[in-house]
Amino acid sequence: NNKFFITTSMILFLNKVDLFREKIMFTKRHLRIYMRDYTGPDHNVEAAGATFKESLHRVITTEKKMVYPHFTTATDTSMVQVVLNVVLDTIIMENLERTSLL
């Protein structure tokens, strides 16, 4: 929430989702131990990921800021390509909106 980034959209890459999945699914490191507001079931990667996204959106204090979180695995080149395409589309759309072309 730095004053220089109040209206700047951000793309958050949550990398190493494969390791996150492994820890959630196969260890006793349940998310509720580390995040007190987590009320979802243990060993549920989707619920854990949704909690991270919700936590992120709670700290955004302005409606002008858009944050786009993406869970990634950098070694999965097809997923990285999809995410980069979404990033590119986001940048183009926001620039078109700013210049009143959209």
C-alpha cells in the first residue's frame, strides 16, 4: 500500500505450488498452524490457496488497486506461458482503458 503504487495493478506470482501442494497433502504442517484465520480442512490445497488469496485481498485498502495472484511452478513451461499471456493481456487492457480506447 505504498503511496506510489496506490492505483498500480500488481501480479503476484506464488511460485513453487508443487512444493506447497506436497506440504499440504503429505505432511503434518497444516495451514491452520501458520495462519490463524484458516478454517478449511487439512490436506486441502484448493482451500489453502483460496485462503492465501483472501488474505491478500484483505490487505488491499483501495478499490483502485487490482491484484492478480497466480499459483505457479516455474518448471512447468506451459503454465508459465499461460500466466505470462494473462499478464500481457492485463497490461494491454489497462493501458487501453487509461487512454480511453476501451
